[in-house]
Amino acid sequence: MKYLCLAYEAEETFTSMPLSEWEALRDETIAYVETLKRRGELILTNALQSARTASTLQVRGGKVSVTDGPFAETKEQLGGFFLIEAVDRDDAIQIASKWPGARYGKIEVRPIEEALRVEGRY
């Protein structure tokens, strides 16, 4: 089963991090990505640019409304994602718990819906 793991982090945690600490974390993350690839558990991963570059939109009454930045003003923002293949929820949580950035933020683990349900969205 596929799970999308959303990495939430506070930008200031990383922007204030000493370069040597950032490089070590980056190297650790890249090594974990390679491990997941070798085991066939990683489908795709990408970091996101700063939340300051985001736009949030909604369509109401046929009109598009766009605001700069993420929808919610929170300390932690979506910083990236990784899509994994796991046996079940417990396996997905185990895989996500080893993501190095989890020590600095939070990882949301959510099963992928392979197709929109006929009987209703949720």
C-alpha cells in the first residue's frame, strides 16, 4: 500500500542551523533516501521551496481568490514529502519515523487513495 508522508518543519530551525549541522543532516537524509530506494520502499521524494514562495487559492462562486503563503499561519509548514510503499500503517509509521527530519519537525503519514470513491469522498 502507498503512503504519503508529509514533512512539517519550522523554517527557522534550518535557517539558523550551523552549516556543519545542516550538511550532516542533509547527508543523513540522502543516505536514508538511498536505503529506502534499495529496499523498494521509496517511490518519490522532493523538498519544497520556502513557504514564503507558496500561494493558496480557492474558488468560490466561480471566482478565484489567491493569497500569498500557506493557508494557515503556523510555526511549522509543509517542507517536503516522500511517497512510500509499505505493508500497512504500522510499517509506514516505522519507515517515516527514521526520516532524519522527524527529529526537527513532524511527519504526517497518510494512506493514498488509489481512486476517488464512488460512494463519497471520505
